[in-house]
Amino acid sequence: MRVRAPHSSLLSFLATSSVVEGTLKWMNVTRPTPNVPLAPVPLPESGAARDGAEIVKQLTGLSRSSMSGGEGARLDLVKVIELEGELWEPEGMVRLAGGDVGRNDRARGPVEVDEEGNGDGERFWVSAGEYTIPTEKYPDGKWIDGTDRSAGAGFAHFVVFDGRGKRLGDWVVSEEGELEYHNGGIDFDGRHIWATLAQYRPNSTATVVRVDPVSMEMEKAFKVADHQGGIVHDVHNGTLTTLGWGGRVARRWDLVKNEMIWKGETGGGTGKGDQARLDKRSEVDHDGEFNEPQSTIVNPSHWIDYQDCKSLGTVDGKHLMLCSGIATLAPGTDVGGLAIVEVERMVPLWEVPFMERTGLVPWMEEETHVEGSIRRKSVLMTKNPMDVAVVGGRVRLYFAPEEGRSRIFVCEVCEG
């Protein structure tokens, strides 16, 4: 991968909310600057779903050969964003850009971040896990109550940054002692951020939730009798797809048929389609019962374990998603990659290795950056969260692979 230089008093509070049955009834948020909004208003469309065809066109120009320096399209590193504060283990990420992000930005005039990518008007929502007690595998390979390890303990977070990495909010969405503290991959549909809160072990349980990033409301939609670590919402056909441990098994949920969500136009933005009825008790769980998906699909690919996926909507009649991830082939041998997947069959239509790792950035030679990079473990770019957008006509991929103190690495597809 070539590197291209880019163009030249904490407030903590508790609140109570009960908008609908199933809505999170407590809130634990830290916001250093409470007057700075956490999302653009109005919310943008889902850029990945809106621009799915262009994303597929540009990404499929990448090949194993071109990614290794051969002829053809390539990924250039164009920007690195230092994220302020502790991020524990980031799991999923969505970039919200455009609209009006409040009084502090109005003096700069209309937000043009979709074309400039300069940080004005950008918000990065990152799902993260704070793990206070590690899980431990049971001795002698034993499985107890259907799983192979202890529950561990921790907290699920949504952490919000602006486009320059300034920390705007830290929302803890699980309570102390809850088993479901793993906040996995996330997807934005133009109105809500969808996420899964799960136990941090296979063959366990999870709760599917959706978050309104403007009103800061989280609604619990339904429960799943297995760990769920990824999620995509296809507003074109009103389906939700959740991914199990390592992305080995997918579950599809017909949210329109079950009257659990609206079916909208491209992007599913505010006011499009009919609003959900989240209080339909036969389909939306409030009493601890598990829901059954419309279908379960075994992932036929064994190339990588998907870490974070984004819906690309419908392209050439196929419902697609973009996934990133890693796999350990042998001790000390990890591989990273990207895949465009046909959601209904979980069949990858395109896969490419992406072995680039974090480390020093050539154009950033400030002492603080060098020292910080030396202290950080070099990891594969696709280890944790990923998002995708079209900026200035070019596809950009956003990665935040590092644990603890993290950075967002912005890579752009460039013609060879």
C-alpha cells in the first residue's frame, strides 16, 4: 500500500427515559462539551447503501496483485486521525457526515465534509468493549452450559468523536453485572445505528438494539439465543442480518413482515416509509424469551472471520454487504482481508487480502506521534472496526484496529 500525504470540565449525568416499552430506561453518558451535538441534523442517508454500486465498482478493481504493488487499483493511506482518550477494544464504527452539527459549526458555513473530508461535520460513532474481567476457557476443553469459557465481565460503550479525533461523548449502554457487555459491529441505516449486545463467548446470548444518534435513545428490539457480533440492516428489503461468533453463521430477520421496523427508500432516512411498532410483544422480546430468525445460513467461506460489516443495499439485483476481518492461520500467522458478500446466501462475490499493519506514518514525524506509535502494538488494519464512504468521487475505507489508545486510518481507492 502506498502512502500519500493529506492536503495541506467533564459533565457526567444520569437521565431516565421510557419512550416506548423496550427502550433503555437509564443513561450513563459523559460529554466534555455538552453543547456540541453527537450527530448531524438532519441525519444523512446511509452512504454505503446509497453508493453501493460505486463502492462495488471501485473495490472490485483491487486484486491480490495490485494490493501487493502490482498493476491496477490500490489503497493509499490518505489520513490518520488520533482519537482522544481510552477506547478499550473498538468493535464497530459508523461515520456520520453532512447536515448541521450545531451552533459551533455554523460560523464555518455549510458543511462540505462529504467532498473535503476535512473533519468539519464528521462524527464517528465507535462501539467498544471495556473488559474488566477476562473470559477464561474451561480446563481440558470442557464445555459447560453450551459454551467453552467463563462469562468474564465488562461494559459496553458507544464513544463519539468528531472528524479530528476530539472525544465528544462516552455512553455506557450496559450496567454492572450484566452478562451481555460485548458491543459488536454496527451499521447505520439513515435513521438508526443497529448493534448487538452479547455475552463475550460463543453459543451464548445477545440482544439486538437500535440507537437514535440524535435523541440518544436505545431500543431493545429482540433477543437471540447465541452470541451475535455483527449486524447489517438492508432497508431495500426490510431485512436484518446478524452474524454469530467469527461470522461463521448468519441469521436473517424479516423486520417488515414481523412489523418490527419500517421499510424505507434508499438509506432509510427520517420520514421514509412507515414507522415501526416496537411494542409488538409476539415478535419483540421484553420478557427474556428468545426470537427465531426467518433463516439461518452457514458461512461457506473460511478466508477470514468477519469483524465489522456494512450494508451496500441492492446492486445488480443482489443484496450485498462489505465485510472486513482477520483470521489466525497458525500461531503467529494472522491474515487480514475484505469481502463483498451476497447477504442472502453469505457467498463472497469478491475477496482480497489486506495485510497492511499499523505503525509509524511517514508524513507524521512529530515526537509525540513517534513515541506513541512505538508504544503501540502493530496490528492488521482489518482487526476491528471498518466503515466505507464515497468522498470526492473516490471510495474511502475507515479502520480503527488498535486497542487502548486508537487511531482511525483512512485509505482511499486510487487508480493504478
